Amino acid sequence: MVWLDNFILALLTPLAAAILVSGLDDAFVDVAWAWIWLKSKLQPEASLFPPGPRQLEAAPTMPIAIFVPLWHEDAVIAQMLEHNLGSIRYPDYHIFAGCYPNDSATQAAVRSVADRFPNVHLAVCPHDGPTSKADCLNWVYQNMLVHEEQAGTRFEIVVTHDAEDLVHPEELRWLNYYAARYGFVQTPVLALPTPFSELTHGAYIDEFAEYHTRDMPVRAALGGFVPSCGVGTGYRRSALERLAETSSNHIFEPEALTEDYDNGLRLKRLGCEQAFVPIAPHGNADFVATREYFPQNFRAALRQRVRWVMGISLQSWQKFGWRGTPSEIYWLWRDRKGLLANPLSVVANLACIYGLATGVWHRASDLAVRLAAFTFGLLLLRTGVRMGCVARVYGVTTACGVPVRAVYANILNAAATLEAVRRFAWARLHGRPLKWLKTVHAYPHRAVLLSHKRPLGEILISGGHLHPQDLTAALATKPAGLRLGEYLIESGLLTSSTLYEALSFQQGLPVASIEPATVRPEIARALPAKVTGRWQVLPFRVAEGALFVASPEIPTQAMTDELRAFTQLELRVHLLPTQEFQDLTAALL
């Protein structure tokens, strides 16, 4: 097809020139990132990160409020709250979960946790939902004010999180440390690892690893505004009050699709000091970052990215224009250039494939060939940088998939950009408000959650059940082979019920209370006797497509694997104190 060959040849020069501009822009950020890294090595005292354990311990503890806006999150919110309550290592924090009056299921899930933990509060909006995340957050803030008045307290830091977030145990201590100097602090956000076949989620792995390793530190170092990521964001109370004073008490803009992004720019223009805490390991290469599962199929990811493009690129353009300092304008350009770069990247991919298949490039002009060769070199640099960022967080194996996922991400981002432009133009043409597109959330499975669990002794001390001196003495005198909890009970320092309450808190497993008369004999014998004896488990209920089993032991992967061989039902393990388990077994078997 001669006409198609001619079209590709005519397109090649302007296409290569446009991509060259974007590539040089990315290369500038790469150079700045390398300079910041070199400076941190030559002048460690000037480096923002990281504080040592002594610095974290010495920082005065400020009360922290965590805001979690919710709409139809009953499937995940209870697990999210229970897990994070059991893992966060900070002595003074409260969680305010925002719900709507017409979302009774989510309210019930929050109440099930709030009834057991006095630092969890249900914050109900005064009107039905859904409205927007920002509107929900504003009403959570008002609920916090009421709590402060009633309790005679004041929270000095507010942190935002979502229902799917796996909060790092040290996050609040880091935010507390940095909030002494900065009014706005953003901690890293990273996707949880998934298999290579999960291309959609893999795109999030690549993008967040690169963005939070490279772009965000460079923004902060070069004086640009630091956008909030919506989660893992810490606000000093004074910064929020400044926002409230300048926007009719709206600390989050109700009409904004990306209120988190807007707040970063708003606070920068109000003179608020901002910081991004770079990705750094804690302990055994456990990076201090909020982890979560992002959308894992094309449609869900498209929905989320359409909102991001509309909010960050289009709505912010409409609201903030191109005003500001040269540094602000530059980062606005960085945030908005995807409106052109995303579709052009797909066009470039198609032109490249066509050229390789037909050999039409041999007829291209020398200028077009030189531009194409230079942009290809920048592409290799870009890919290498991204692979390095991914390898640092997820390992070399995951990084090897970056080139494949990059092409997939180009298609996803281009589709999101075109759909965002269409929706935005339609809304402007018809005078309609932009619609908030909610993302469906999933929470990590138990094996992932266990990596963040606090030690049992720490939980017992923080709950007021054990003195630190008693724990130290118990650890020093405990016989080998005897578990800490058993030794504390034998020593009279702990009751069995208190131990299992702490284990429930640590493991995210409920403690059962079972009357033998309520258990049908055929259910109690649903598993082979040799299996129930070996693993100390006892089935006690079948409901909701699940087999409920009680055990005095914390379940292991080996145990669940063997039990699944005897049932097609989902397994739900409940803890039961040893004596109660023995009594129940004697009564039923």
C-alpha cells in the first residue's frame, strides 16, 4: 500500500521530533536524579533521608488521626482496620472511617471493629452517597473536630489512607519525625508484587517504582510542588487549617477528581514546606511504603486512569492554568504532557512495527533517520532506568518484564487519555459536573499481611497486659522449646483469654466462643480424625460457602494445604483457647 508507506514516511519526522522533546525532558529528570544521589553520598548530613532509630525515638510524639474515606467497602474495611491496628508501631493514633448513611453494610463492618478498639471511630457523613472522596474526607475532618471537643484532645497530624492500604508499621513514626519540620509529607506508595502474567498490575508496579524512586524526590529537591498520592500523606494540623481558611472550610476540594494532587499545589502556593520521603529499606530490605493491590484487569485500570487524567491533566489545567513560578510551571508541564505523549507513544509503537515489517524506513530522509535513532537511544535509557528502579524494589526477575509491560502500559494510558478527553469535553459542552469514578478495592491475603505483624510481646505491652520488665525477664528465663505465651501463662503473668485476644489482634483471626450443643455432629466429623488430631482443628460450622474450623494453634500454610484436600469449601480458621478446645473436642468426638 503505497499511500500507507507515504503516510508513515511523512509522519516519521514530526513524530520523532515530538517524542524527542518528551525524551529530553525525561533525560533532564534522570540527570537531576543522578546529581541528587551523588550529592547525598558526598554530603550525607545534607541528605533528607533516612533518620536513624535514635532520631525516630527522640522525636516528640504527636497525636495522629488517620482518615479512611469509604463507599461500599464492607468486603475489605474490617480486615484493613484489624490488620493495620495489629501492625502499626506508634503509641498515639486514632482512625476515623468515613461512611455514608445509605451504606449500612460498610457502617456495620466499621462498627464491628470500633466496638473492640477505642481508637477506631465511625464518621458518618450527613448526606447519602456517593459524592466524592474529597467531600467524604471533609466530613471525616468535621467528625474529628467533634471527637476532639468531646475527648478534650487535639490531633497534630492527619494522615490519609484508602480501604485497600497495607500501612507500613513504621510509617507513622516517619511522618511524626518529618512533620516537626514540614507541613506536608508524602511517603512512598508501591504496588504489591504479582506474577508476570498480571500485565495490568505489572504496569502499576513499574510506574510507581520509577515515579517514587526518581520523579518524586527530584520534584522536592528542585523546588517543585509535591502532589499527594491520596494515601500515605501526612498533613500538619496547621497546614490543614490554612487550607480551611482559604477555601470556606474545604480542606479537600469537593468537586476535584484528584483532590490529593490539588492539595499538593494549593499548599505549595500557600508557602507550606513540603517533603517526599524517598524509598529506603527498613530492616531486611522492607521498604517503608504504603503497599496495595491496584486494579488487575484492563477495564478497572482504565476506569481509574481516566479519573487520574481528567483530574490531574484537564481539571487542574482548567482550575490552575499555567500560572506560578517557573518550577511550578515546569512540573505542571510534566504532569500534563501525557495528553499528547500517551497517544503518540502508541502511534510510535505501531510505526515502528510497520517499519520493521515492511522495510519502509529505508526510504526515510536522513533527518528522520537521525531523529528516530536518537529517540530510540533515549527509549533505551528510559527503559534501563525503569528496570533499575523495579529491580531495586522487586528484584531482577520482575524487572526483566519491563519492556513488555511498557508497550501494554502505552496502550492502557493512551486509551485512558482519549476517554478522559472525551468525557471532559462532553461535560464542558453540556455544562455537567465531572463524575467521580470509584475504584473497586481488594485487600492482600493473609500470607502477605503476616510480614507486617508486631511481636506478641510488643502487643501485650501496648495493650497494658504486660510490663516491659516482665517481658524482658520472661524472655531471659523461658525454657527452650516453650513458647512465650505458654510460659507467660505458666508464670501467672497472663491469662489464657488475654493471650488469645493478643494472638487474634496479631494474626487477624477471630477468637471463637462455641457451645457444644450448637455444633452438629456430622460437621464436627467433616474432616478425617487423623487430620484433626495432627493439626488440632475441629470443624464447627458450615455457612456462606465456608467451613469454619476452631484451633488453639495459629494456622500454617502446610495445615491449610492439607485441609483443603478434604473440602471444596473456603476455610475460615477461628482461634480457641487450649482448654476450651480440649473440652469441645471431648464433648463432640
